[in-house]
Amino acid sequence: MKRLAACTILIWVALNASGTPAVTARRANGQTPPPRTQLPSTDGKLNIIAFGAHPDDCDQRAGGTAAKYAALGHRVRFVAVTNGDAGHQTEGGGALAARRRAEAQEAGRRIGIEYVVLDNHDGELLPSLAVRDQIIRQIRLWNADLVLAPRPNDYHPDHRYTGMVVQDAAYMVVVPNIAPDTPALRKNPVFMYFEDGFQKPHPFGPDVAVSIDDVIEKKINMMDAHVSQMYEWLPWVAGTLETVPKDPTERRRWLRETRAGQPTSAVRAMLIKWYGPEKGSAVRHAEAFEICEYGTRPNEAMIRKLFPFLPNASNP
């Protein structure tokens, strides 16, 4: 038995000394192993990635902010963590997933951003290691500076678990041995939450508020691409399907009236902080974000760098 244990230890040492077969082959062929880490982008452009549980979620919470980034030439990617194959009253399965993927891609095209739909089933999302690795890979492949996602407090389990897996990825994106098929980030991005109206265990506390008055039509146009949701499923769930106009122009006007929204008192306070009393009090449409403590914690200077459309500190 002692001899067997000694042989086992020797074999283990030999395997670890020689490396994996793939690494050994690359060394033998004189190839350089792929990088295990990557540095932040240096071209002056920001890399913004937002995660929603379903196609259309990111649009509602950050569509206006995304349009502002895109207009300045920054790189934005929306990721739907599920394919939305359950979100309809008469359709479902693969056909609905294909329809919603096409809607998402059209929405992204309308404001000039990328839109990715992962192939996890709607209504069945769990905060598993496999899903966490999907999130980690997306953040790394985008070399993200800023990550946006829902808080893990929500009526829908897919929303809650999307927030949870993004939280769980917040540190792991810098660990090379986790999801080693993608180079780890050398710097943890800033993570922020979308605004929501839930009060328990604690309400949303905005740290940044962005005026989207100048891009509200772009946001509505983006949401308008999600026909299956904005004009069919969501009104059906709310019991208001009969109020949706049939004419596309009237329907879009109805969407603006029902979905544009007004800033809450907490968001208004942040608008005044970042835009000054006069401008901040006049904003009609805004999107707000709360800092997640698990990522890099930005100071005011970093926030202004990450949100370059905020007014200059000396001239709000």
C-alpha cells in the first residue's frame, strides 16, 4: 500500500511538472501560450456591457444611456441571459425565441449597439456555475469598463438570478483560473444596478442619474422593436391589451405615453447633484444607477469618466 501511494504521488508530481498535454504541445512547437490576463482598453473608448434577464429588459432600464454612449462612439453591448422563449400568451418555444432574438438585434441596430441573446430557457434560469461562467466570459470578451445589471430583488426569478450571477462574477472576472478559456481582466470593472421600485429589503439608492431627454425618442424607438413584448405580452399580462392601438404610428405614441416615465424624488435629487439645481430640476426623463460594492468602487472623477455626457463639474 505504501509503495502504491508513493507511485501515485510521483505520477502526480510528474504530470504537474510537465503541464497539460495542450500546453506541452505548444511548448514543443515553440508556440506562445495564450495570454491569461488582459489590460483595459487604451484607445480612449469605453466598453459598456449591460445584462438583462430577457430580450427587452436592458432597453427599458438603460436604453437611453446606451444611445448616448453610442452617439459618442463608445462600445455598448446588451446581453439577454435567457432567450425569452416563455414570454408570450399564445407563442412559445423555439419559434418565440427566434422572434425575440430578431427583435433584440433590430433594437440594437436602431441605436448602434451590439445585442447578444444567450440560449438559456426563459423562466428556468438558476444561479449555476455554468451561467456564471457565461457571464464572466461576456464581461471579459467585452473587456468591460462598466457592467450594468438588475438588483437581485425582483418579482421575477430570472431577474433576481441575473442580478445574482452578475454579482457573483464581479470578482471572478479577474481570477485567471476561473473560466480559463477567456483571458481574465487585470482590473475589476465598475458594477452598477439598474433602477427598480422594490422597497425590501432596501430601496434602490441612485448614485448616478442621467438625463435622457435628448434621446428619449431613440429609447422609445428601441423598445418599439420588441413588438412581442411591448404590444402583445406585457399589455396582456397587465390586462390592457385592448388599449393597444393597431396603427403603428399610434401604437408608438401609446408606447411613449405608457413607458417613458418620470424621475422619482430620489432620482431627481441625483439629477440636481450632477446637473445642478436649474438643469436637474428641469429633466423630464432619466435613467439612474446604483454602485455595486463588489466591483471597483468609483470616486466622482471616475464616475465622470464612465459617464462622459454628465456636465463638467465646474459648469453644471
